[in-house]
Amino acid sequence: MRATSLLLAAGAASASAMTTTTSSPSTITGEPCAVVSASLAALGPSDRPLVPAEVGYNCLNSVKVDVAGDIQQIEELKAYLQWQTTFTYLSNPPAGYTEKPVDILGGLDSISQKVKSGGYSSEWAVQSDISSLLNQAYDNHLAFLSDMSFVIAFERAFSLVSISKDGVALPELYIYEDIIKTQNGEKFTPSAINTINGQNATSYVSNQALQTTYHDADTRFNAMFPNQALMSTGENSLGTFRIGNYDGPSTTFVFSNGSTLDSPNSAVVVQSFDGVDSGEAFFSKFCQGPGSSAATTAAPSAASSTAAASSTGGQAPTPSPTGYPEPVVIHSELAIGGYFINETGFEDVAVLSIPLFEPPSGKQDAILEYQSVLREFLASATSSGKTRLIVDTRGNGGGNIILGFEIFKQLFPSIAPFGASRFHAHSAFELIGAALADVVNNETYIHENGADFLSDVENFSFFDYQLLLDINNQDFKTFEDYYGPHIIHDDNYTSVWRYNFSNALSTSYPFFSLTGYINETKVTAQPFKSENIVLLQDGFCSSTCTIFSELMKEQGRVESIAIGGLPVNAPMQAIGGTKGSMTLTFTNIQQLAQQSFQLAAVQSEKMAEMLNSTIINTLAYPQQLLNRVAYNGAAAAAQVNAADNLRNGDASETPLEFVYEAADCKVFYTAEMVGNVEETWKAAATAQWGKGGCVPGSTDAPSSISGGVYNGTNSTNPTQPHTNAAPAWGVPGLLVVAAGAVIALFL
Ligand SMILES: *[C@@H]1O[C@H](CO)[C@@H](O)[C@H](O)[C@H]1NC(C)=O
Ligand SMILES: *[C@@H]1O[C@H](CO)[C@@H](O)[C@H](O)[C@H]1NC(C)=O
Ligand SMILES: *[C@@H]1O[C@H](CO)[C@@H](O)[C@H](O)[C@H]1NC(C)=O
Ligand SMILES: *[C@@H]1O[C@H](CO)[C@@H](O)[C@H](O)[C@H]1NC(C)=O
Ligand SMILES: *[C@@H]1O[C@H](CO)[C@@H](O)[C@H](O)[C@H]1NC(C)=O
Ligand SMILES: *[C@@H]1O[C@H](CO)[C@@H](O)[C@H](O)[C@H]1NC(C)=O
Ligand SMILES: *[C@@H]1O[C@H](CO)[C@@H](O)[C@H](O)[C@H]1NC(C)=O
Ligand SMILES: *[C@@H]1O[C@H](CO)[C@@H](O)[C@H](O)[C@H]1NC(C)=O
Ligand SMILES: *[C@@H]1O[C@H](CO)[C@@H](O)[C@H](O)[C@H]1NC(C)=O
Ligand SMILES: *[C@@H]1O[C@H](CO)[C@@H](O)[C@H](O)[C@H]1NC(C)=O
Ligand SMILES: *[C@@H]1O[C@H](CO)[C@@H](O)[C@H](O)[C@H]1NC(C)=O
């Protein structure tokens, strides 16, 4: 998924290049990083910067441990991680959670202790341990990627794919490129993979999949392969098997036809290695914070470059999604599109494809276009006599929360969306929120400063109890009323809150009216019945996508089909991504801390100084942490899950990613589906409304809608439209980022 696009974009001239030139390490010896430099020097000017995988790996491992720096980094990391919501759930998971418990903060202490006692042989080992500890939270809103991880990446020569002969028989693993060949009409019989590096192929891939950050084994398995939906947006989504952690110098496949393929693995050198001839030189070039080479990487995303390409030069050509049929309507940045299946038997089916919940450019026009594309497509579908709708959210890692609510509101105009969240209650949140509360309650200041007041609060909207509503859609009376804290599952949390959709400042875009609210109170009839809609999921759904899916399931009563997963006759969860409702990058947290001094200074300079003697000082001025993180443009490649999404009626207030939820049906990919997305959609339509096609054992799971004993709460509260115009002040900047599933770095 997105986790690889930066390195790909930066390192790969052509993602489809299967033959790679790497220089031979055997002729060059000495300092491992000098071997990398020499290997690069031996390449031609148009060659990709590839060296043999072990050459890159040895270089990373030749960087000596920075003992004092690492201990400081871990202390500061723990302060930043106070913003994460789920630690006590991770160390003591509720029943139904499928992953192993992990004590993240305790684990960081152990790493620090091991650094102190000389237990690490290299700096790479320390940083990898930190990242993989956070990885075990299986929360793709939680990450810390070190500067080193953006210097050299590892890749294999092939992608894999898991293929069933008919969509219900257990699938087998194939070389992806083999399957594409057959779909391109080449006369060729691909052979399934029996073993990889001597292990049962399925077991090998499942184990390698543990490096991905999904909380579900089926989703992790899917994440190893190219993603059709993400590729449609122009992203080089080749899968984590292709681009992932180092696993030896080569990969050996044994096929069912008896043949063996031994394929060398490569290291992609993403940064310029000029002058790097030792581990010390590596550390001084790449590990010195923003401004050092590792930090300055531009992060062109494939998706946004596609969009940019189609919007430069005045007359933009009609954008077309890669590998997808002619759309009925498509967003200019390919974030959302509508299709009809013009084939006998499927005349009544429309497909809403939603690979992204935010246009890559993030521009105001593009966001408003998202709303209008959807409106146009639903109108076109109903007027063309379509009565059924497949909502394809495969590959969707999230985006901006308001667009998740928007799609739900266009599909269910008469339902008031629930969507309740809460934050971790900790001292930094309390200090900033209290400082803000003093400002918003200071009549003198507001009277004297009008406009300044508005710009002071714009960056702090989610601390502002006046902009949010309680669980019953009522005002919070005071900041204390909002903050709590409430002890739940052995930790402190704020009160549960909901957005006030009648106040555009409450959500993310002050220029945006959600359908049903503010300037958009004229709504049409519900376009499709619940039972005529189905969600098509591959587990990637994260963040905003899961807010949307929760509304669709709990309030819309819409069933879901999961596609892919492990080769077993069993149900699959529709969602394997974080179900958290907001993410903050470490850069966001640092800026909040720095800007909070201005709030305190409204009262007095003394107050600002006081604030600077608290944990806010560490967040505002970390000495080491933000010098050792990788950067995506200006934003740190580190983030937390800052808010939990909760289910209406769940008195335990369990963050939804800890609640097991099977899809109503599972289907496997066939070669034809991989080659043609219409076949994928036809399989979904047939499984949902036709003559079957669900994998045996995948239906009727108790946590699914069709499971029969499912009894989630139905909401029938009619929308109360409001017509209040939004006050005309700026973007609550932080909520804008409250979105991307994995790390902004990957966007
Ligand atoms: C065996 O299958 C593999 C994988 O499809 C293919 O690359 C190879 O050419 C086949 N070997 C023979 C001898 O057919
Ligand atoms: C791998 O192991 C699984 C489970 O033990 C087994 O069902 C499957 O047939 C094996 N796959 C191969 C290709 O040997
Ligand atoms: C299906 O028909 C619609 C309406 O005529 C058209 O817009 C769309 O492009 C067609 N789709 C394909 C894949 O031909
Ligand atoms: C209110 O703001 C004024 C400045 O406009 C400041 O002098 C005063 O201390 C503030 N009062 C409080 C209680 O923060
Ligand atoms: C809000 O955040 C932006 C971006 O970090 C910053 O430029 C601006 O100064 C902030 N505004 C206030 C009032 O702190
Ligand atoms: C919850 O917050 C209170 C202070 O408000 C603190 O005394 C207590 O230790 C916290 N509990 C946990 C589990 O963090
Ligand atoms: C929501 O915001 C609107 C616009 O600011 C405001 O008029 C309304 O009172 C708010 N709703 C509640 C329940 O406070
Ligand atoms: C609503 O419409 C008014 C008048 O056109 C406009 O000024 C305002 O920005 C709009 N607000 C939103 C949230 O769309
Ligand atoms: C806070 O303290 C740091 C030193 O730790 C200092 O550099 C900074 O200027 C102070 N900031 C404010 C707003 O007082
Ligand atoms: C759902 O049903 C189960 C079993 O009957 C019951 O224990 C549970 O409380 C119900 N949940 C809700 C939200 O009604
Ligand atoms: C929810 O809605 C479904 C379908 O409309 C209905 O069958 C079910 O009884 C409802 N459940 C509750 C708890 O209201």
C-alpha cells in the first residue's frame, strides 16, 4: 500500500523493470558503505540505483550505535506517544482481538536498556527494533520511521499474487507478472509456487506479511500483493513482498512444474551516496536531522504526480484510471469514480469506486469536486435505471474525515451520522486545551482582538470544547466537561465527542458543507435501498474509510464482501486497517506545542514560561527525536493514532479496531479479475445478489450483518438540517491532517 510509494517513486525509474542491473559486490571489498558507493559508481547513468541487497544491508549495519542519542530519542518518543490512544488495549486486548498483546512503552524501555548495556551491534538494529516494536501495534496510524530507513530500501524482482481457479476454490500463489502475461493473451501456462526459500510458500508469505501494519492476517496477506484499486490511481502499488524488509541476498521459488527460480534481491539507494565511504560518513551525512541529506527527500507520490501531470499545461486531458474501464464520472485526481457494468445480467449494477478519501492535491476545488462527482454519479445511476450499487473501497487508506461522512450522507440523506470519538487524556492535551479555553472565554481579549482571536483558535479546533458536541449532540459546558478524564480500560480518556456538522469549523474544511447541513440542506431521496448496496473490501480500509464503513454497516445496514485473504475456507474481516478517527504526525504535535505558548501568552508572559516548564517543552523542543526521523517533505514520517472511533451503544467504549467484525461473504481473486476489474465487480454482484459465489465457510459469521444474531444499534434519528452560515475564518489546520491512513509520508 502507501507504505512503499515514496521509496518506489524516489528509487524506481520504472516499477515494471524486471531485469535489473546491479554491480557485482565480489570485485569490491572493504568498508560496506564504500562498497555501496563503488557499486553505484559502476552503474550507467540511466541505470536504477540498485546494488545487491546484502551490500546495502551491510552498509546500514556498519553504522555504530549512537548510545546517548538513542537513549534521548526514546525518552522523547515516549513523550510524543502520550497522544496515542490504544496502549492499554494493546497490552491487554479485549476478547475477539486477533493479535498478540504488546507493551509498547515497556518495550521502548527495554530497547533503551539494551542500548545502554551495549546489547546492539549497530545503529540500524536499534532503529529497526523501535520501528518493529511500533509495528506490532498493527495500527497504521502509529509509526516511527528513522532517517536511515529512507536511505536504502529493499526490493525483489517479482510481485506475487494469490489466484483461485473460480473465485471460491482455495487460491495458490503465482508470480504476478506470469498472471498478467496470460491476461495479455500470451500463450503460457503459469505454474503455482510451492516453496519460497525452502518454506511452504503460503507460510513464507504470511510470515513476511507480519511486517505490514494491519491488525488482521488476511489483510496482511493481501498487502503482500499489488493492489488493483490503488494502481488505478496511478500508484505503483506492487505489494510488500516486492518492496519490504531485507530477507537475504536472493529469493528462491520452486514451482509446481518442478522448475526453480533463484532471483537476486536488490537494495535501492534512495539518497545520493557522494562522499559516503564508511558507517561514520553515513551517520554524518544522513542522521543529522532536517537539512541532512536523508531529510531533504522530496516525496513525489505516484498518485499526485498523475494528477499533476493531468492538470499542467492548461487543457487537462480527461483523467483515466490505470487499468480501469471507461468511467461514467471520474474525479480529476482519480480519488473517486463511478462505473456501469454494461453487460447482460449486470444492467442494474452501478459501481462507486473510492480508492481515496481525499484528492491528492488537497486543494479546495478538488475537495468540492469530490462532493459533486459523487452527486453527479448517483444522479446518473438512478436516472439510468441502476438499482444496485457496489461501493468498492479496496485499497482505501483513508483521507479527510468529512468526505467519509459526505459519502454516507449522499447514500443515506435521512440518517444523522453517529461518528463519535475520544482522545487520550494526558497532561499535554490538558495544558493546551486549558490554555485555549482561557482564550475562548476571555471576553476582553476577544473584544480587543477580533480577527487575531479567530486565527489563534484555528489550529486548535479539536481542543475547543465549544466547537464539538457530546455523545448526545449537546454542547459541552466547560473544558473540564470535555476533557474529563474518564477512566476506561485502565487508562484516561476525554469525554466522547461528535462533530457539529452545522459548524464548518468543527470539522476539517471551513468551506465545506456536508450534505444535509449549512449550505447543502436541499437533499434528494435515498438513491439505493440498503439491501441493494454492498461494500467491496480487501481489508486495506483504514482511518476515514473505516468511519465511513462503520456508518454504512451500523446505520445503513449495508453488508460487505471481503476479497482475497489467506487460502482458507473461513470468514474474513472486511477491515484490517486502523479504525482510529484521527492521526497526528510528530510535526503536527510539535507545532501544536510551539503554538500553545502564544495562547498562554494572551494571559501573560509568565503563563507562557510556566507552560514551558512542563511536558510541552519536550514536545516543542525535542533535542533528538525529530533529528532522527525520516521526513516526507516538511512532515515527520512518524505519527500516532490520536482518536478512537466508537460504536453507538457500546457501553465498554472499545476502540473499533479491537472489535472483530467478519464480512458477510468472502471471494478470492481469479486471474481474470486481476486482469480486468469488471470481472472483480461482477463476482461481487453475483455473490451478493446472484447465484452465489461466496467461499465455503465464509458466510453467516455472527459479527456480520447477515450472520443473523447481529444486533448492533440501528439509528433512525432523522437529520435536523441547520442553515447557519459558517463564520469566515481559516482552516483548522490540524484536522486537515486528521486523515491519511499510513503516514503522510506515503501520500
Ligand atoms: C514453470 O513455471 C514457471 C512459473 O510459471 C515458469 O516461469 C517456467 O517457465 C515453467 N517451466 C517450465 C519448464 O515450463
Ligand atoms: C502450505 O501449508 C498449508 C498448511 O499447512 C497447506 O495446506 C498447503 O497445501 C501448503 N502449500 C504448499 C504449496 O505446499
Ligand atoms: C457503460 O455505459 C455508460 C453509459 O452509456 C458509459 O458512460 C460507460 O462508459 C460505459 N462503460 C463501459 C465500460 O463501456
Ligand atoms: C484576557 O486577555 C487580556 C488581553 O486581551 C489579558 O490582559 C488578560 O490577562 C486575559 N485574561 C485572562 C483571564 O486570561
Ligand atoms: C497555525 O498553524 C500554521 C501551520 O503550522 C502556522 O503557520 C500558523 O502560524 C498557526 N497559527 C497560529 C495562530 O498559531
Ligand atoms: C489518570 O489521570 C489522573 C489525573 O487526572 C492520574 O492521577 C492517574 O494516574 C491517571 N491514570 C492513568 C491510568 O493514567
Ligand atoms: C452547532 O453549530 C451551530 C453553528 O455554529 C450552532 O448554531 C449550534 O448551536 C451548534 N449546535 C449545538 C448543539 O450546539
Ligand atoms: C455557505 O454559503 C455562503 C454564501 O455563499 C458562503 O459565504 C459560505 O462560505 C458557505 N459556507 C460553507 C461552509 O459552504
Ligand atoms: C522554552 O524553553 C526553551 C529552552 O528549553 C527556549 O529555547 C524557548 O525559547 C522557550 N520558549 C518560550 C516560548 O518561552
Ligand atoms: C446483542 O445481543 C447479545 C446476545 O443476545 C447481548 O448480550 C448484547 O447485549 C446485545 N447488544 C446490543 C447492543 O444490544
Ligand atoms: C435494524 O434494522 C433491521 C433492518 O431494517 C431490522 O431487521 C432490525 O430488527 C433492526 N434492529 C434493531 C436493533 O433495531
